[in-house]
Amino acid sequence: MRVVAAIALTLTAFPARAEVCTASQYGVGDGYHGRRTASGRVFNTYATDPYTIARPSRADLLRRFRVTNLRNGASIEALATDLGPFIAGRCVDLGRAGADALGIGGLGFVRVERLD
């Protein structure tokens, strides 16, 4: 019983580590802008408050993340509203506004940290 409690305390006391991966962009010219997302919200690739992203796990939906471009240090806080990307090695799809704010014009190398 003590071991289970210690494990549960450890899991809640320390947030998940940051993930480093390739980020991609979606929502311009691919038919996703204006469609309903996995969270039920309508996707706006140009949204800045909050920036919107897609993450591969349903557990991440409607959670906030900090995404940092490792090439230039720019970062944004974003809300995961959709599922994706579905390509190996990628852990986040950025809406156009988020990609622009990070200085990513296609693919970028980023660190993704969950904030809540």
C-alpha cells in the first residue's frame, strides 16, 4: 500500500518531461481551417488567443502547452484542440499563427511542455 501511495505522489509531484521533436504546420490549403476538431471546437489556424495545436493523444485535448522553437528560442503558449500529427517523429501540429510566431515555415525542431 505504501509503495502505491509513493508512486502516485511521485507522478503528481513532478510534471511530465518536455518532449523534443519535429513540429509541422496545418490549416492552410489542407482543408482543416474551419472544420470541427477532436475537442469539438472549430479550428482557426489564425487564432492567437490562444494559439492552437494538435497533439497525438486524446489525454492532451484542451490542455495548455508551451512550444519552443529550439533554433531561435521563440516560444508560445497554446491549447491542444485536435489530434495529430500522424507522421512518425512529429509530436505537434501548429496552426499557422503559432508557426508564424515561432518562426517555423514548414517543419521545425521544438520542445513541447505541458503546462496544466
